Amino acid sequence: MIDNEHKKVLKQYYKRSDRHILVVEADMSYSDVLKVVALSDKIRKAGNELVSLM
């Protein structure tokens, strides 16, 4: 892929993707916290993988 095409596709991805950071306080058990963190990490990695494929 040409560098300009890559930048164009990446810009389109950034426009459509959520890039917000939300900080919340919640009463959760430690095991629930670990599950949320693990899922969040998987979502982040999937987004990174998608960008690398584009």
C-alpha cells in the first residue's frame, strides 16, 4: 500500500473509532475488575491489529 493511501485509510479509521478515555468508580469485586481489564486489553489489541491490517 502506498504511504499516502495508508495515511488516508488510517485517518478514516480514527474518525470512526472511539478514542475516549472514561474513568469511573464502581464497587466491583477484584475478579470482576480483572475481567474488565482483560476485556479492555483484548479490545485495544484488536483495534491495533485492525489498524495494522489496513
